[in-house]
Amino acid sequence: MRDAAGLRVHYRAMTDQLFDPDDDDAVRRELNERRTELEVLVASSKEARDAVELDQSRVGRLSRIDAIQDQAMALETDRRRTIALQRIDSALKRLDAGEYGTCVRCGEEIEPARLTLDPAATICIDCAES
């Protein structure tokens, strides 16, 4: 299963592959693994984002419409992946600054279970729900 950015969704709570959000090295490893996965996905989808050829003599009208729709979906996926990469970079900066795991809104600690599911989370569950 993949999330909106195309990353594999990890159900770590059901496995023995939990990483400890209090272990800076484990967090850094996890974030870098996700970053690498996203970069590979971005590179592999470049062709889908290329401009659609509008030459009617080579491609029928419906095929062009399909190609334009595919391109729009690829561009949106790329936008989401870019946001995910920015979130990962931000989490790595917070980790370096000693602020990782602290909610940027209220300053409270983000629950370890939330960080395990999304190590780039910036806000606690209470702030996310409000």
C-alpha cells in the first residue's frame, strides 16, 4: 500500500521492525530511507510528467485526453512527493537542532506512536485534530 506521495505505508506497529523515535540515529536512518525512496520515485516518474504531444496525426483525440489526464495526475503526485521531501528535510533539521519530537504549535511532546507512523510529523495529535 502507498500513501499520497507514493511511499510504502509501513504498518510497523504490527511488526518487530519498530524504530525508537527517541533514538536519533534510528530516526535519521528512517528519514533517510524514506528520502531515498521518494527520490527514486521522483526520478522514475519523470517521463509521465513530460509535456503531452498534441499532434493529431499521430495520436487520436481520446488518447491525447488520456495522456493529458495522466500527466496531470503525475504532476500532482510529484507535488505531493516534493512536499514529503520538504517534510523529511524539516524533520532532519529539527533532529539536528534537538527539537525533534516536539510539537511546533504547542511545544508538547509528540507521541512516540505518531512519530513511528510518520517520523516527519511536526504537530501532536491534539493540535492536528484542532
